[in-house]
Amino acid sequence: MAKDKNTNKNSVELIRLNKFLSHNSTYSRREADKLIEEGRVSVDGKVISNLATKVTENSLVKIDKKVIKADKNRMYTVIVYNKPKGELVTKNDPQGRKTIYDSLGKKYRHYMPIGRLDYASEGVILLSDSVDVVNKLMHSNLERIYKLKVDGEINYKVEHAMMEGLELEDATSGAHEKSSIKSMSFAPFVAYQIISSNHNFSKLKVAISEGKNRELRRFFGHFGLNVMDLKRLEFGGISLNNLPTGKSRYLSKEEYRNLRRYLNSDDD
């Protein structure tokens, strides 16, 4: 029996104390570090001062006298990356092109992207170390907000399709040349704003609730409009928040709170 208990104990994952606190309370990692430095955090009855301390989900962790219980469904991390143009959202490229992991570094090598942005697109990419979180968010109807520039005018037909949706047997215009996806159904846009529109180019901001393969490039390509620039500004209410291009950040405590609320709901 003793051998079995030791084996189980050794198999329990160790995580940084500040990560444990941020995942199981309303405190951010930075705020958790401050609490530790102030001597307000204890583990198994011992006040902790070392920021590198690691715990398990079975550790007795307290802030002051309040017990912080582990929620196994919350033991995950999500980061925001501001992807620049010219990077692929993949771990390896046979052609040797730069990927997001070249910029993110080894620390985030095991993180999985929640959706994609193509080589020529930029902006918000969410990544997580939880397969369950990735799958639920990737297939969710959470709003994705984009800013686009297209090489032509936004006419009535384009606006009508944005409002009513679109069914295409041939949705290959704007698709990657090697894509096997030919037909596509486009749901009505959640919202759109035409910033400027003329014969040379138009700028607009759109919100959609899907994340299909090169969806916006295919949509506008159907109307002969080539997408010149595409930047994702938000995903599910999570934005860049002045994050520089090519940099990453952890979610804020409010973003984690909203994400947990969504993940704990029954709605996709």
C-alpha cells in the first residue's frame, strides 16, 4: 500500500504557486507574487517567501486564513500573442519559414493555438496548455473582431451578404491553393462597420462568430475583393491591450474570470 501511495504522489503534477493562485482565485500572477512577498501565503501550514515554490492540487494553500481550493477544471493557462505578418501558426514548416513558436520560445512550445491566422494576417492569437480549453474555444461561437482592407468598393451585394449570410458551392477564391475545402457556408456577420469605401480600396471592421478556413478572404474573394490587410483585434472579448507586435502576455484576472464563466457554461 505504501508503495502505491508514493507512486500516486509522485505522479501528481507540480505547478508554480503563483500559477495555482491565479487559476483558483481572482488574483493575477503578479498579484499572487506580491501576496507571497508580503508573507500572506502559506502551504501546508508554512508561510512561503520563495516565489519559485511549487505545489500540487492536493496542497493546503491559504491566503491569510482563507483556503484556496484547487479546481481541476481551471488548471490551465491561456496567453495572448500578437502575431505579426510573415509567421505561420504551426510548430514546423517544411519550407523553413518562421513560425509563432520561433518568437514565443521553448517556454510555450507545448501550447496549442486556438484557431489560426494565415501567413499574411496579424493580430490576436490565443494559445493554451489545455486541450479541452483549445477545443471548446476553437469550436465556439464567440465573437472574432477583425479590421480589414480590401482592394475595391463595398457595394450593396457585399453588405447584403454580410447581413444575411452566404452559401457558396465554389468558395475557392481567396482560399489557399492547396486547400481541399471547396464549398462554404457563411453565417450573417455579428456586426460590421464600413470605415471607408471607394473604387481603389475600402476599410472595414467586422465581427463574426465562426473561425473557418480563410473565411474572410473567401467571403470577400467571392465578390472580387482581395484582402490586402487583415488584423484580428479580439477573440471572445480578449484583445491585444496595447500588446506590441511579436509579444505575448497572460490573461488579466478579469479575462480569466470571463473565460471561466464561459467554460463552465453549457453554451458553445
